Amino acid sequence: MPNQQPPVGEDAWVAVAESRRPTDLLSRIENIELFKQAVSAEPGSLKIWVAYCDYFWSLYAGCQPHSDAGWSREEQAEAGQLFTLDAALSLWQTAYEATRYRLNDSHELWNRWISLEMELLARTRTPEGVKRITHLFRNRLQTPHKTWDETSQMFSTFLSEYNRAAWESTMQEITSLSKEAKKIYESRDPFELKLDVAAREGKEDDYKAVMRDYLDWETKQNMKEKKHKERAIEICVGLFSRALTGVFSRDESAWTDYIVWLSTQHSFFAGQLRSMEILQALPRQLDVLQRAVQHCPWSGDLWARYILSAEEAGLAFHDIERIKHAATDSAELDRDDLTGVIEMYAAWCGYLKRRAMDPNATDEDSDVADLGLVAALEDVQIWGKRIYGDAYKGDPNFRLERILIQYLTEKKGAIDEAREHWQELATKDLYGDSYNFWLTYYMWELSVFLSQKGKALSPTPGPGPRTLKVPSMATDVLQKAISKKTLDWPERVMEIYLQHCNDYETPETLHRAFDTVYRTRKGIAKRREREAVDAAAAYSAQYAQYQEQAQQAATQETGPESPSGSKRKRELTPGAASDTASKRVKNESEAELVKDTATTNEHQQEPQKRDREHTSIIVTSLPAEATQTKIKQYFREYGHIKNFIHKVEEDGNSAVAVIEFDTFEEAQSALLRDGKYFDQQQITVKLATGLTLFVTNFPPRADDAFIQELFKDCGEILSIRWPSLKYNTHRRFCYVTFRDAEGATKATKFDDTKVEGRYTLEVKHSNPGQKKQREPPKTERKPAVHGPPASTAPASKVALMAPPPTIKRPVLGKGQAKRGLGFAGAISKETKVHENGSNALTNGTSTAPAGGGKKSNDDFRSMLLNKNSTQTEQQQQQQQNGLDTGAAKA
């Protein structure tokens, strides 16, 4: 296959080998070469090794004198020198060593090999053969594997037939030696059982999830192992080989995990004399990276690692250049936009720059860098135009441009040429609107100034006064940045600007900087106020439209009213509502109609609530090093981002973000990024519904730590949002956002539970669109009476809330003291008491007369006396009835 791309994956290699039908000795030898390439490309593949060994054994059997393979005598004679018994058994041995630490399925190859060995022994029965197979069994039983018990039984049967005298001592010895191997497998058996269940049920996603957990656990165990480090490494390599030849053969993250783990091991054991055996057990990083880019040719990160590792290994320029050409020739390099392309070219340009800046570099090395760096920029530009057309503006991180500028500055000393590149980039909106670009540009100018400071000083200064040398070019960069009205983070640039002027510039320049920053801040504040008003208006309009659509959908689901139902009511306009309310209500149905219409108008006048739960998305599997600015830039094309929550996962390998948009439609459109690649990682984007809980009625001392402790067993909490206390310091509720909906649902079990023995928690899923209904009090009733004179005695105020025995204590206040009014309240245990008191005030004893005037002190005193007199008569009547009843019974 000299002119063809090699197969990728164990299934592809086996399929190619099986598709061939060799008819002569030469084609059989070519097939052997094919299998050698296959095991080199997939060294941990059990399927390829079994197919290879079976094929070679068939060739050995075919060249035997009494074979029925149909070979000619000449072919048998010639093949007999190539496909010997020793070569066949040696191949089985090599295959076993390559797959022995595949704990779950290595027995498949072992059983076939040992059965062939025992067939040969059955024909010869030599002491050397018995000794060889005994050694193989001893080695196998000290290796952890799934079918240890079956292997032990097979060995026992073998000893019973060929070495009965030593059966007991040998089995005792091997059982003792195998304790560690059995212990190793038992610790991994829970993962193996879960993998078996997932494979048997055909649940690929579950299988992948368990395998990822298994790999994470295995790498951690490897770091903890101190005594048998070499075996721990071989077990870890075996598990990675099993995953990367199976479900993760084209999974970029799994390959990256393997490469990072290998790099860590090589770095740790390099230079240690006692670690030579361990280093030999580790695969070569270049070999693994070559396989990785073959399986994931779209990964710019893997290509970049491949180029870097080749440079570290000291490969020649033409070998590294061949890697670069292999990347650009791949049809999948731009599968995930230009991310992979730029990452690969950044690694290539970095290599060219370092090679040219080496102290021992030749002029040819510099010439190659001069041409290569410019050509790389042109190639990426052409690639971007081909994918995006005129919409392509460049790399937001200007990685290649920075490498070229650094090369021109440090190697060539071409400061003016490098500055021209900066100025050209500044004219493009992609970079001119980025504070990160301007700060990078500023740091370059400042470094140039500091590197040249003092070089131009004359050894014999003149008689005139010396002037302060200032970095005016760096100052000019910051001034240009501040003048950009579309800058994404002007506050940061202004802060650097003032600090820079304070450190390097003259007092006059510093004064102008203060004035410039002051004016700029005022302009930014006004602009953002306008943007906030426009955003609020747009959000209100969108939300009103959304609610109207939802109401129409609910009406359609309910359906038209039945003909036998009530008569359809006439719709009222907002103006008609006020006119209707001013007229006297003739009957009960008209009153209800006016009430419903007034309620509807009241709701329409209420401002639209902010619906975070339905306008937010949650993004997972983000790179841990991804900044908030970069993530916002990634999603800003879908709408205005109002709020942003970012958190790095506990493992440090990824991050999660919750992004709030203005509208539900914008959040829906952002779901298009689901499954796409952010740098080198594939992200997941989902609506953030069901993640936020409304929590209230907790103790006043509660803070973030209290909420975290309260829900610590429910799941990971991303954020805790507290209300503003600017206008009301007694607001006691918060919104808790969980990592997943399962954790939020689990936390709702705390609803209606007691905290500290006195606070009844309320924990519910947040739903801003649902208006909370007024609930009856859960504990005490506290009716209030407004309007009694401030001079009214407490006992007289209590008398209003009959019956007196149920009142726990009165609540008294002077209220509007200047107007001669006060208020009174009473805490009671029964709802009925509150209703009686309220009815007493409503039915003829209201503090406001019918004419709308205020009651005087005499009126109020008269009302109290009448009330006390009535209560006294009722009590006397009850006592008299009790006496009469008792007398009758007597």
C-alpha cells in the first residue's frame, strides 16, 4: 500500500487483511508485512494480535508435509524455512506480552496459545515441555486477569496429568504468589462489572462514562503506587490501550489524557538510574502521538504536541516538516472551524522561531524562518477565506502574528517592521475592540523602550539640561485604546493608562491622563445607561410577546367553552374598565366582571419580571484555561449576554459556565453550539432550566457558607444569588443554582423542613412567571386594629378582639401621634378569633364612619364601652345557662 492511506483502527486493519486472498508465497509474505504494520499502528489491539497469530500459525501448518492446504512441494520447502514452529510460538509469546494487562479479555489470546502449547506437549511429553508450560502458568497466574479461577483450574488439571507428585506443593506455592494479583483485580472488579453490563445491554454512552471513570481512577492509583510501580504502569497502559482501540479510538480527549499521563511519567522518571525498567515499560511519546493524529486528524492540539515532541526528541528539520505537511494534507484538519488549523500552524511557527533564534543557528535557519512565518500567515488567511469567505477577519488571539512580531523584534531587530504589523492589526475591528490586543501591544512597546533605554546615551553628555526619557510610544498605544468607543473592557485599559503615566510619564501628561479618563468614564456611563434602557425595553417587549404566545397556546389547549356553559362576557378595554368601575354595580355577576377586568389591567401595568431560568444556558466541558472574555466572544453572536457564571471543575481539566441572554429565543439559538468544539474540547450546551431554586425563610444569619452546608449532599452549587438590600434590609431569600437538575430536585426535599427548630424552610424551583398565591399564616394569627386614639388604654384595645381568653398578648403602637391616632393588635392562637375581630370591625364598628370622616375620641370610647357591655352580657348569659343546666341535672 505505498500510495494509499493506511487503515485507522483495529477493525479497519483486520478488514483489509481478511479481504486479501493470497495465492502464492509472495502474497502471503506481503500479508505478514501488513500485519506487522497493523500491530505497529495498534500495539494494544487484541483483535489484530489474535488475527496475526492465527494467520501465521496457519502458514506454519500449511507448510507441513501432510498438510491439505494445497501448497506445492517447492512452496512448502521454501515456506518451511520462513514459517517455523519457533517463529510461530515466539509470535504468540510476543502477542501475549503486548496484551497481558488487558484485564478483561487477555484470556482470549492466552487460552488459544496455551492450548497449542499443550497439544504439542501431548505429542512429545518431554520434561522440557512440562517445565516450559509450568513456567507459563506460573507467570500467568501472577498476572491479574478476569478468568483467574479458570486458569488455576486448568493448571491444576495439567499438574494432575504431567506432574502429580508436585501437585500439592506447586498449587500451594502458586496460590500464595498470586494473592497480590487477585487483590489487584478485585479492586477493579466493580468497574469491570459495570462495563460488562453496559456492553451487554448495548448502552454505549453508559459504557463510555464508566470507562472514563475507570481511566481517571486508574491514573490516580498509578500515582499512589510506590512498591510495584512498574506493574502499575503496565496495568494503566493496558487500560488505555483497551480504551483507545475500542470506544475511544477516535476520542480526542481520551488520547490527550493518555499523552499527558505519558508525558508526566517520562518527566518524573527521566534521569533516575533506578527507573530504567519503568521507562522501558512506557511507550515512546512520538509513537503514541503518531497514532493519536491518525485517529484524530482534526485535532490541532494533538498535531501541535506531535511537532513539539519531535522537536524535543531532536528530529531533523525535514522530519518535522513532514509532520507539518501530513497535517495540512489531512482532509479533516478544518473539521472544527479553523481552531485545529491555527493551533497546528502556531506550533509550526513556534518551532521555526526557536530554531532560528538558537545561538548555533545558521543563516539558512533564519532564511527558513523568514519565509516560513510569512507563508504560515498567508496559508491561514487563505484557509479562512475558503471556509468563511469575506466574513473571516482573522484569529482573535493573533497567535501567528505575535510569533512573527517577536521574531522580528528579538532576532532581526526590525522594530519598525514589527510596529507596522501592530498598527495594521489595530485597524481591524476584531483587534481594535479587544482590550487584550491593546494591552499586548502596549507591553510590547514598553519592553522595546526598556530594552533600548540607555543605549543612545552619549558617554560625554553636553552642557545642556537633561530631559526625562519617557515611553511615549507605549503611552500613545493606551491613548488610542481609550479613544475606541467599542472597546470591550475600557475600565481595565484606563486603569493601566493611569498607572503607566504615574510610573513613566511627566506631570503634564499625567494631568492630561486624569482629565481624559474622567471624560471617558462619564461618556461610558451615559452610553451604558442608554444601552441598559434599550435592553430593558427590548426585553419587556420580547417577554410580553412570549407571554402572549404562551397565553394563546394555553387558550387553544383549553378549547372553546361549551354551548351549555355561561354566557360569554364582553371584553373590556382599559378605558372602559375605569368607566365601569365608577358606576354602581347592579348585581353580583357585573361586580365579578368589573373585578376580573380591573385585575387584568393591574397585571398588564406590572413591569415584566426577569426570567433568568428560561433565558439561560449551561455550557459544560469547556477548557479549564478558557477565560470569561473568550467564552463571551464565543457566544456573543447569538445575543446580548446579561449575566455570566464561570467555574472550573474540581478535577481542573474542564470548566462550566451559565450564560444569561436577553430573551428565550436568544438562548435557544445558542443551543446551535451544542457538540461543537471550543479550542480542542467538545462542549455541551443545554438550557439551564430546572437548575435554580428559590429558597426563603432561613435564619437571618444565613450566608453562602450556610446555604452550601445545607445542600452539601444534594450536588454541586454553581452560584448563590442574594437580593439587593438597598431599599429593604429585611429581605430574606436567595436563588441557588445547581450544577445539574438532579441536584436541584434533590434539594427540594428540604421544602417545609425545620431549621434550628423554629424556621420552616421554603425550597422550590424558581419560576418568575408564576405569581405566588397568598397563604394563610402557618403559626400565629395577628389581627391589627388601626384608628384607635393614642390615649386609649391597652385593656380597652384588647377588648375589641373578643373573646378575651384566646388572646396571648396585645401589640400596641401610637401610630400617627400628631393626628391623635394609634393602632392596636393582638396575637391569638385560633383563626376564628381573628375572623371574629375582623368581623367586629367590619360590621358597624369600623374606625372610619360612612361619611368618610374620622372618629373622635368620644366615639371611639363609646364603641369600646358598647363592646365591653355586650361581652359582659354574653358572659353572664353563658354562666346563667350553665347554672340552669347543672340544676336540671341535679
